[in-house]
Amino acid sequence: MLLKTKPADVFVDRHNGPDEAAVAEMLRVIGVESIDQLIDETVPAAIRLKKPLNLPAALTERAFLAKFKGIAGKNKLFKNYIGLGYHDTQLPAVIQRNILENPGWYTAYTPYQAEIAQGRLEALINYQTMIIDLTGLEIANASLLDEGTAAAETLHMFHSLSKKKNATRYFVSEQVLPQTIDVLRTRATPIGIELVVGDHRTADLTDETLFGAILQYPAADGAVYDYTDFISKAHDNNLFVTVAADLLSLTLLTPPGEMGADAVVGNSQRFGVPMGYGGPHAGFLATKDAFKRVIPGRIIGQSIDAAGNKAYRMALQTREQHIRREKATSNICTAQVLLSVLAGMYAVYHGPQRIRQFASNVHALARTLDAELHALGLEQTNEFYFDTLDIQLESAELQTAIRQEAESAGINFRYFEQDGTARLGISLNQNTELEDVQDIVAVFSKVLGRDVRQVAQADEVEVTWTDNLIRKSEYLTHPIFNSHHSEHEMLRYMKQLENKDLSLAHSMISLGSCTMKLNATAEMIPVTWPEIGGLHPFAPREQAAGYTEIFHDLEKWLCEVTGFDAVSLQPNSGAQGEYAGLLAIKGYHDARGDQHRNVALIPASAHGTNPASAVMAGMTVVVVKSTEEGNIDVEDLKAKAEQYADRLSCLMVTYPSTHGVYEETIIDICATIHQHGGRVYMDGANMNAQVGLTSPAIIGADVCHLNLHKTFCIPHGGGGPGVGPIGVVADLAPYLSGHVLVDADGRTAGAVTSAPWGSASILPISYAYINMMGGEGLTQATRIAILNANYIKARLEEHYPVLYTGSNGRCAHEMILECRHFKKAGIEVEDIAKRLMDYGFHAPTVSFPVAGTLMIEPTESESKEELDRFIEAMISIRKEIAEVEAGRTDAKDNVLKHAPHTAATVLVHDWERPYSREQAVYPTDYARSYKFWPTVSRIDSAYGDRNLICSCTPIEEYVDAEEKLVETDKGPSY
């Protein structure tokens, strides 16, 4: 007997859902002989790649992890006291294992279907409450991308609110974090706002051209100032004031809200989230209740369900870009949900006393270190400080000597120059112990030629701040922050929340344009390695050789996939990638003296972030019509390209289209834009339908962003993190984002995010995916995605018309189902979405890009068995609709209108519905065997917007709720 040898455990077979037999059956249903035939009938021949992707051969999971361990080992783990908004911290193991490493949390989607997202919504309410309490303000959103982005969002917000005519200048304290100033300048310049950077103590606030100001608390050099008078004078002159604050310090320092600040922003990283070489971390933004209608990002609010019970959902959704489009003042489309959940759980687990103790310990050690350095003859300039010392040195030579000694001891300080003198910053953190202070003192002692003394710490340290800097108000008083301090209680609380949420661990999430594919465990493993999480983003580059290799390889591979010449990994969301791409185009035009080129052509079908990003980049949006078939109206595009030829900056186009079709005119479209001097930006939301088959470069694009959280497997994390790098052709490469503090490979353009490489610590996920798939595997994933979509189309189109297809009747990787005709029977698309929950499924994308429709994307990771379960659920729901259409079921009192059905709904003694309990909750055998129970009935969103509550329920209601009986479901309001 002969035995053949070949790899037995190939990753691509783990990633793709259908096996060989399933593929054959699906092809039969579609009506083609092979996948090759299907692809030929779907993807236009003119844009097909002429050769396979040139990527490294695929590795097994075991081989990849062994290889990556070596790469990660090239990173050097120093003790980091650099500060500047990033601090070493400790993520409790119970939170790491049960949230960060738990697919029940990290594979969930943005909570658009709130009834099956109550767990993470409650976790986000906790986060918002924590931010509100610590900042002393009235309302907070559910996180932003980072501190710099949050600061920039308040600049936009207050500029739009200012009633001062001709006020186009914004005061920025010179002690705001350097990277934040960098991001502010990037965001301000395109819209004609000038930053006035200076000393807040001498600023002229009577200047009528100023509309606002931003301060840092504590300052970048660690000094703590009382900003009460500054804020009062600013308000007297009709200026809005933002304060960028450190969360841990606010447990001891008077919160900025009590000083009168209009907004407080910052980074919640030091609440348990690893530094990760810069991200991802949850930025925060708190403001006054008066600004609740204009606050950017997402707010989680409390409402009621159909039974009158408390329920959470995303509030004030009319602010989102798909509604406001070119009138939006923000392009924020996501949040850092997973990271804000971690930070919020850190507060829940530790509670106010323990967090305050962390802060007390940090300050006490800083005082001890200050005394020791003073004894060595060093000058510390901060009169008041929390955790950071500012050492003024005699010479640059002394600074160099200290650096050499510190780095030889595995220690990083901050080295900078201020007021013409060499300075050194030391920021202590939660993990700093007395032994670490001893090591720091030893460095200075050796350089100064002094004997190393034994450092001692007093049991008590008197706070020397002025009285008005000392916090007197309470915080984190809600029971949720005072009930789960033992690990057992914390474990149970997190599990209770997890059980309320549907994720990919339960069933497929077929969201069109959102690509909810497998996030393989092997891809996730390195994320929590210390070699990945433990690096400060401003540590010397030579300490991050492993990261440098990851960046270099990933950029090279993404260039191969896109056909472009250069890639920037900095943007930390898809919308940030859009913005960075448009800035590259703007930079190109400006460098050529074409500053007048400011018109962006955008198809009517584009995602709402496209026009919002264009306006933020200083462009004027001109909308291009769509044809009845859903394609770009080429004649209208050509007419407008010619009309605006002298001013044309770019076209923003999604490919395949948002309607799920490979438009055959795409090459002609791109050529038209180039003919009139413009550039083509491609929205990469649907890049997973291109990889290995075509590319942005082939269709004629000049720049595109890539959603690594879609195409390249970074998990959605309940609504974030995301990563949105951009690829560009060679002549746009000089205009990719740089960074003020780190040489990002010679790039000098302004930063779009706080960290040089954005969310660096989750790039290993995409790195792993490409390594383990290889070029052939990536291409096969695209082919299977198209197969799965066309299989669903073939089985559902007789029940739900498919709105758009290509010339051969095929869809791309997604399709839109027509549901508007059900309105005649009183059935809305929302009713279908809610009813799917009873079948154990998350709804497809609702009413985008066409109102009243469902956009379905199955991804390549779903097996035929799972696709069939979803298809059967949709067919069953269609039959339920038919019962209403035929008049056999009441148009208002039916199983669709009352969906979803909770356990409390069906366990009532007197069941008076015109359908059975079994039909309500067990519509299929699968639902009976693997039931997922929504924990609330249909939520009344309008009620929540009218009665906005975005923090934890008041304690009185919390107590009363224990005595309240669950009411019978009253059905939806009409």
C-alpha cells in the first residue's frame, strides 16, 4: 500500500465553510458547472487579474504561531515611563480571559439590533457612567477612536456651534499632548481653521477670531493647573473650552466639569488596556447636556421595550452620517466598543476605592521619586503634579548620558527640549513599585557619580495641591461599581451580560457591507502576548524591531493585493482611512498648485461617511445619480466631471458597488475622472470581493482604504475596534500620514490618529490571516464568498425579489432583497429583522443602501448547513407574511409585529395571541434545539430619544426594580 504525503491540516479549509461536496451541490442549485464559470459570469473580464497573487506560501496554524513567536521576540520589553497619554497598566485576568479572549464578546456586531445586544449595551452604559462621573460632566458617548480624534471632534463640534462671526481660530495650549496637536492641525487646516498654540496663562481670550480652546489636565509635562479662571474668562468671551484629561488623575483631582469645561476628552487606556504600541484604545468625550444633539459618535441610551421594561439601545441615531451625509460635522461611523467595555469592566471590578488607591499609590511614588532626585541635586520644575516629573537638566550631554544608562537598564524616559533647555519626563503608572523607583534613582546616581541610596516610602503622603485642585465630589457610586469586586461575582456578571448577546458564536450574521467572517482563534492568540501589548508607541524604534517587521510585511502584502505602490497603516477605522485617502489627494493637488481643486463627485448610493469625510477634507460634494439598475449613471458622471473639470478633485466610488454588483463601466468611470484632472478614491468596504480576482489599481483607482476588520479578519468587537489603512499609487505616497513624535518611514504629512501606526496591536490578526491563507487561499476565500452569496440568491429570489444583479444575473458577495411591497399588508422591513431573532439569527443590514430592503452578505466562512438554516428561516418568515397578505392573520396582531418574543412573554398564564407560543419561539426544529432567547421585547426607540438617559439607572430605580414584576408584552406602539 502506498501512502501519499501532504499537509493534513490546511488553514484555508478551516476558514472557508463549504466542503467539496457542499460546493458541488451549491453550484447545481445556482445552475453552473464550476466556480470558475460562476466567477466568469460575475466579475467582468476586463478587470480580472492576469496572474495569481505573489504572497508567501500558506502556513499551518502551528507553523505560523512558531514563526510569529520569533518575530514578536524581537520587540524589547522595557519599563516605560514616557507618559504622553500612554501608561503601563494591568488588565485583570478575569476580564482578559472572559472578554478580550472570548468570541462571545469579540465577534459581536455593532448593536443596531438592540434586543439581542443588551449585554454589551449595558457594558457601554457602565463605560459612559464612568466617564460622566470622573469628568464631572452630564453626558458621554460610547467611546471614540483615541484622544487625538476625540479632541478633533470637539473642535469640529464647537466650530459648528459658535455664533461668533468670522471666528476661525482655535487656541491650543502648548502643553496639550504633541500627538493631539498634530491631529488637531491635520483636521483644522482643510476646513480653514487656524490653530493658535501658546501658553494658556498669557493667552488673549478677547480675540474675536477665537471660537474655542483646548487645555491639557495634567499638562503634557505633568504640571497640574487650576483652569477655573481661564474657563470663566473664555465663557465671558463666548469661547467653548475643551479639557483633555487623564482618567486616573481625576480620582484625586477636581474634575474639569466642575471647573466649567464644556467638554472633556481623553484616552481610557490606563484603565486596564495594554499600550499595544499605540492602540486600539477607547478615546472618550464627555460634554454638557445642552450639546447632546450634536455630540459626535454613538451614545447608548435607556428606553423601554414593548412590555414597558427597561431596555438599552443606541440613542439619537439621526446624527449618523447615512442621514446627515454632506451636512455631517463628523465622519465617525464606529466606536472602540471592545476597548471601552474593557475599561468599563476595569472600573466595575475594582470599584471607586481600589481605583482611588491605584491613583494614590502612583502619586505617592512620584512624590518619593521627586524627593530622591532632589537629593541628588536635580531640578524638578512642576510645583503641582500627579504622576509625572519634569526634570530640567544642565546640558544635552547630561540628557544623552542619562538616556544611555537608562536604556542599558531597560528603562525608557521621555527626552525633549523646552524653553531652550534639555528636559526629561518621568511618568509613573499603576504597575510601578518601590523597587522600580529604586532602579530609576540608581540610573541617575550612576550618571551623576553618586552612591545609590536605599529608597524608602512613607506609609502616608500628604497631598500638597491647593485646595481647589483636590477632588471632593464622589464618583462611581452606582451599585454596579460596588457589587462585583470578588472574581467569582465578576465572572458571573460578565457571563450574564454575554448571554444576552448574539454573536458569531451562535449563528451567522449576514450583514451586507459588514463582512462578519471567521475570526480564527489562531489569529487572535498573539494579541494578548506581552511582546505585542507591552510596548509604548513612542519607545525608540530599535526596541520595536518585531513590530517593524510586521508593518513592513503587511504593507508589502497589502500592496500586492491592491496593486498599489505604498500603504499607510495609521488610520484606525474605515472612516479615518477615507479621510486619510482624501487628504493624500488634497496634498497632491496642493503641491501642484491646484488648491482650487475641491469638488468630490460621490454616487448617491455611497455610504454616508463618504460625503462626511469629503466635507471634513475641505471638499465640496457633488452627487452623481444612480440608474434604475443601481449602477452609477455614467452619463451624469461624465457631464458633472466636465462641468467641474477645473475644480475636480476626486471621485469616491465603492467597488463592487454598495448594491452588490461589479459595475462593468468602472474602467470608463475612472478614466473619465483622470481625463479631467481628478483622482479616484475607492471605498474598500467591499474589498473582500476583489482579493485575488481584481484590484483597485486594475480598475483605475488611485487610493483606497481597506477595512482590516472586514476583509482581513480583525473582529468587529461589538462595534469596534477597526483598522482602515490606505493604499496609494506612487505619486500620492509622499502625502501619506506622518507623525510629530516618531519617524513614520520619512512621511511628513500630518497625523490622522494619535499613534504612528494606529491600532498596531491588532495588526497581527491580519498578518496571521494572510500568512495562513497564502495568495491561493485568499483568492479561494473571495471565490467562496461569491459562491455563498449566489447560492442564497438562487434559493431566495422566488420568495424575495433581488433588487440588483450584474448583466448575467449574478450578484457579487452580497445582494439586496426587496421588502418594500410588504408595506401593503402592513409589514415593515423592521418586522422581518425582529422576527429573525426568534429564529436565532441577527438581521441582515436593514434599509441600507435602499430604504425598506435587506442587504445580505453571507461571507466565505459560513457552511452550507448554516446558509440553509438562514434560508429556511427567511422562507418561513415569507410564509408568515403571506398569511397577513391573504388576510388570514391580523395585520397588527401577528407573530411578526410582536417579535421578538422573550421567555417572559410566552410564560404568561393567559396566552391571548392569535398564534401559538410554539410558533412564537420555536418556529423551526433548530430553534427548538438551540434556542437563543432575546432578553427584551421590541424596543421603543422614539421613547428613548424623547427621554434621553445615557448613564446607569439612578440608585432609587435600581432598588425599585428588584420589586417590579415583569409585565406581559403589550406589543409595539402604532
